Amino acid sequence: MLSRRSALNVTVTGPHQGILGLVLFTIVTTLPCCMFLFINLTMLYTLRSRPLFREASRYVLLFNLLLVDTVQMFQSQSMYLLSAVSLTMLYPVCAALTAFSSLAHCVSVVTLVSMCLERYVAVCYPLRYSAIVTLKNTGAAICVIWGFSSSHVIIQLSLMLSRFSLADLGVMQMVHYCGNESAFIDPVSDLYDRAFTYFLFLLGAATISFAYAGIIMAARSASTDKASAVRARRTLLLHLLQLGLSMSSTVYNSLLIVITGNLERVPAVRLQISLYMAIIILPKCLSSLIYGLRDQNIRPVLIMNLICRCRGSALDTRTKNRTRVQIS
């Protein structure tokens, strides 16, 4: 039992530099995250506000991607703040949170792959697009994505918890940080997680490369819309960047251990924050930026919703202040 407890005491040194440093750390990471969450939530509302977006397969897939990215962004920031204040938790709780993060990550990557295939069909088979990419087929694809990701999580949880009895799980307390390195203490579960991560990366990279090559070949045909092909190529390149950043988040905890073990406290904290924003938070808002700024159908509606929501928040604040003054 003691060996199991010691194995769970995997500590990633957090930014413990006093109250002032903790407050600064919280503000620097939370404010950008709140801004990105606001943009993502407005984007989700935008995608449900018009029949055009609700009835087009590409926007349905985008909604699914944005939904899991938004949830994962909120969870990542919550876990990051918990690590900052060194709040400990039981191992089963950490395992469940880690599995949920894996579920969202898998759904995000596979949905991204499906969106690339949708662009490939739109450019390379425009005449058959309406027959291949239908709302019914899109709904079936989303169900397959969630089913595939859920089966991965069930296997992952089974491997993580199978070696321990219920009595042991009830007393196993973790120290400071909950992440992959501290959750996958069993070599088999760690090996499975690494193998599945490599599989996801190869699946995404191969699919995007295949779609990109197909669109380049189709662009040379006289019957292909050149402007549409160029936009699709740029979108796929942005998706490839998004995939790379998303997959790099899987090595964040390992980088964190190296950083905290080889640098002084202040530069280590600064580098932690930079890496966190670059490879954890940024990929979760790229979809809103890619489609919200580049898509001619979404852009005007999204900008209008953002402006209306900002004005509405300001108006609510003024109304509350006036009410307080009248009461006083």
C-alpha cells in the first residue's frame, strides 16, 4: 500500500511564489481564457441562430468541434488553477478528469479529420457533394466519433483502475498536480495512452495530407472552382497547424517537469505560462478564428452577436449601478 501511495505522489512543482505571484499568475492565465471562452460561446450561439448554419453539414461538424474545445478549455483552466493552489484530490477523481479530457481531445481530433474530408469532397466531387454529405450522414458520423472516443476512454479507465481495489482507491491521495504523468502510473495504461496518441496524430496528419494533395490535383482541372480550391487549401493548412498544436498538448506535462527541474522559479513560471497559453489554450480557440474571421457567412453574424453581447453586458452593469444608487 505504501508503494502505491508513493507512486501516486508525482509532483509537478507549481508557481508557489507567494500571494502576489499567485494572484498575478491567475490573472495572466484566466483573463485570456475568459476572452476565448466568450468568443467560443458566442460562436456556438451563432451556429445555432440561423437555419443556414443548422442545416449545413460543415457547420454542424464545426459546432461539434467548438463544443468539445470549449468544454476542454474550461476544464484545462480549472485544473491549471487547482494545480496553482496545490489542491489535492483522490486518484479516482484525477483518473476520471483525465479520461474526460482524453474524450474531448479524441472527439476534437477526429472531428477535425471529418471536417477535412468534408472539404475534400466539396472540392473534388462537387456534383456528388449533396448526395454524400447530408445531415443524416453527418449525424451518423458524429455518433461514430463519440462512440469511438467513448470506447477509448472506457479502455483507458479500465487500465488505470484495474490494478487497485475499491478500498485502495478510496484512500489514494494525489499531491499538487493531476495530469497524465500522475494518472497513468501503470506501465500498461501509459503505453496504451502513448500508442493511441501516436495513432490519432498519424490519422490526422495522413488525412489532412491526403485531402490537401487531392485538392491540389483537383485545382488543376478546368471544371474546378479555383477560388474554392484555394480557400480549401488554406483551411486545411490551418487545420494542420491546429492539429499540431493540439497534439503538442500531450507533451505539456513532460515539458513542465523538465522546466521546473532545470530552471529557477521565476523564469520557470514565465515559461510555464507561455507554454500553457500556446499549446493548451490557443488550439481551443483556433476554430473560432479560422471560421469566424474567414467564413463569409459566419463573419457578419458573429461580429453582430459579439457587439450585441458586449453592449448588453455594459447595459446590465449600468442598470445594476443605477438600481444600487436608487436603493441607497
